[in-house]
Amino acid sequence: MSADPSPLTHMIMLWFTDSVQKAYNSSGGRAATAWPHAGRRHVMQLVLGCKQEQAPLDLKDIAMRRMTNAATEISGPGRETGEYHAGFLHEWNNLEQVYGENYDKLREIKMRYDPQNRFNKSTNLAGSKKNSAIVT
């Protein structure tokens, strides 16, 4: 990760799916669930944090900036996959990339069963391709 003047520390967690392959791949294929994970052998989750007494006032902005750039910094420019675990989305995630070929179908279902967009927390499929309805 690049140098940052904040007291943030980071941890990278790798979920190795080899140990849970049966459960991980039991969905019936990429079209059977909303999140069509590409069959990679691991999912990376970046965790940022700091001691409360060291937290700057703009901590959330600093953390979101770091998270936004993390995939490029870790993988290298042009090597990012755009694939994120659907349970850990943020404002900067591109939902079309996350849900892949299932994105249009999910939006159709959303418009049919929730045209008023009442269920709009965590992931907002009625909005733009950016995830605009994250609850903090």
C-alpha cells in the first residue's frame, strides 16, 4: 500500500476457497446466484483501522480513498478484476463488475418486485452502477 500520513493500519485477509470448495461451488453455477464468483481460488478482503485516540477527523475519507485504490496498488495497474465479494461492498464498487453477467437480470427483478426501491440499503440496484446506498 502507498504511504499515507494517517495512522491507519491495514490487514489483508485471504479466504482460501480450497478448504470450502464443496460449499463455495454448490450453488449450481454462475447464473444460479446473484454473485457469479469467477471460480478463483481465493477472495481478498482488505481491512483498515487505527486506534481510536489516533483517529483523524477525516478517517472515513482516508479509509475510503485507500480502499478505492487498493486493488490497483496490490494487483498492479490493469490487473484488477473488479470482482468483489457481494457481502462487502462500498460506495466505490461498480455493481455491474461485481454482479457480472447477472447484473441486468438483478435490475429487472429489482424493478419488478421493488419498484419503489424500499430495500435500498447495503446494495442499491435501482441506482447507478456505482453502489450509492451504503449504510455507515
